[in-house]
Amino acid sequence: PLVASAPTATAVAGDIAAGDRLTIDQCVAISLKRSPTIKAAGGAANAGQSRVGQARSAWYPQVAVSGGYSNYSAVTDPTNAVHDQYTANATVTQNLFDFGRTWNQVTVQQKNAAAAGQDLRSATAAIVLSVKQAYYGLLRAEKNRDVLKETVASFEKHLEQAKGFFEAGVKSKFDVTKAEVDLSNARLNLIRAENSIRVARVTLNNAMGLSDAPDYTIEDTLAFQKRTIAFEEARSRAYANRPDLRALAARREASEAALSLARSNYYPTLSGSATYTRTEENFPPEPSGWSAGVTLTVPLFSGFLTNYQVREAKENLVTAKANEEALRQGALLEVQQSFLNLQEAEERIAVAELTVKQAEENYAIAKGRYEAGVGSPIEETDALLALSNAKTNFIAALADYKVADAALTKAMGE
């Protein structure tokens, strides 16, 4: 784990206090709270619900009122007097029947709103995966740094031994210079490892939306926990749960409704209206009145507008179906890749763990031989480097397994 440089209780950045120890779930929660991508997707989903309400408004009566004032002089008035006139109108219009035009418009907006909601789920899943990848990347960098620290410490001890043997006349100067070179190379690798931690931390901060996060530590969750799932089950879950597939299915259904909506423009509409008018003036007497009726509008010719709208809707439906099928194939590929990566990482873990044990035994033998004066410095150096590489490979396998597991979870839409 990272070492906090200022472990205080002072709250910084609103979500993390200096010295906090974060779990992966906490990191995910912070990212979902602060992510602008999530906020944008949420706004789009809410806007989609508002468009549903806009489409439904055509089912309800439309009420409008108006008022006016005029100042005039009547030609027939021999006195040429100036008169004030106040007029008020109230009109109610109701759509009676439009051959499903409003119904299809509402359906289109409902399906688009459902797709926007699934887009929000997709954005959430992508953010969660990016945080997990960054989290395990930081853990991997920390553990690699720890391995290199051990390697540096071992080379320091080896250098002390080489100097002691040289001073005692048991070994040549070559052993000393070889040990110095090995130690310098190990320290260079440690410097790179320290920078890798800084880069990994910045990456995690960015994934959480906390570019100015204070020093914190994270829990070590790289311990191997086998996930048992069959590929067929993973594929079925993906087809049933993936939000991007659901979003495209909703958009395909919206395209089907849009085609029906375009065809409805061929048909007439029937609407009713009622108006009440009242006029008040100082001359002549105050008139008022009302009117009510129904209107049948029959489209006869629109410059082939409806024909082209129907044609466009058909092509949009073809496109939506093709996009849905392409995404199903892409989802299958994503599940396959994640599943295979999970299997490969699991197999590597077993082999890498055994390799670490073998490398530890080999290094112990080489170190003992050198300390006894019968081994060469090259033999001990090679054994130490092999042990360091074995530990690094084991850490990489554990981290890759965690990332593959997270990727498979996202691929299944969970």
C-alpha cells in the first residue's frame, strides 16, 4: 500500500481526507458521484422522459386565451367620437382522432427515453470498469515497487559480502564491481517503479474525478478468488442484461414506431374546437358570442413529403436492425475475449506461484554457494533477478485476473 505523506484528518477534495484508506467500492462510489459522463448521461435520460410528456400533450385539450384593446372612431358616427374597445377570447381545441399519429409519437419518445436510460447504465458500467482497472493498476505498481525494494536490499547485502571477500583476499575486484553495477541497475529499476506508482495514482485519481486528491492508501485485494462460470452462461447473461443491447433494441422499436408515424401522415385528422368571445366598448352596445365545431383535415398532396418521410423511416429501421445485430456480435466478441483472458490469467497464476517457489529455492542455493566461497557472483545475480521476475510475473497474473474478471462483469452487463 501507499504511504500517506500527510496522514491528517483534514478533509480535502470533498470526498477523500488525507490519510484515508480506500476500498475499491469506495473508489467506484466516488467516481459515480463525480463523473461528468454520468451527469451528462443522466441529463439525457431525464430529457428523454420530458419528451415523452411533450408527445402526450397532444392527447389533452389545448386551451388558449387572448385579449386586446383598440381605440377607434366610427365613420358612421356624425360626432366623430373616439371609442375604446376591449376584446377577450377563450378557445379550446381537442384532437379527436388522428389515426394513431399521437400514439406513435408517444411510442417513439418512450422507446428513445428507454434507450437513454440504458445509455446511462452503459456509461456507469464503463466508469466502473475504468476505476477497477486503475485501482488494480495502482496495486500492481505498489507490489512491483515492493519487490524491487527487496531486490535492492539483497544487492546491497551482496555488495557488502563481495567487499568483505575482496578485503580478505578470497575474491577478486570483479566481484565488487559486478555487485556495484547490479545494485545501480536495481536502483534505477526502483526509480522507474516509484514513478509507475505516481502515474498509476494519477490515473486512479482521474478515473474517480479527483485530480487534486490528497495522499491516501488503498486496500490490497489482489488475493486470488476463483470465479466459476461457464461461457454459455456468460453469453446468455450478456444477451439478456447488457444495457447497450437493450438501448439499441429500444431504438429499433422506436424506428418501427417512427415508420408507423410517418405512414399516419397519409390519413386525415379530426379535431374539435370551441371559442367564446366577449367585447366591451363604450359605443355601440356590448356584443359577445361563441362558436363550436369539428374540423376534418384530409391530406391530398404534400409535394411527396409523406412518401419521402416513409422511405426515410424504412431506411432508419434497416439501419437500426443492422446496428443491433452488429452490437450483438460485438458483445459476443467482448464476452469471449474477457472469458479467455480470465482463463489465461488463472492458468498463469498457478504457474507463476510455482515459479516463485522454485526461484526462491534457487536463489537460496546460489546465495549459500557464494557465501561459502564456491559460487560465482553471476550465479547469485542471475538467481536474484530470476526471483524478482518471478514475483513480478505472479503479481501481473493476479492483477490481470482481477481486471479480466471486471471486464467479464461489464461484458455481461452486470
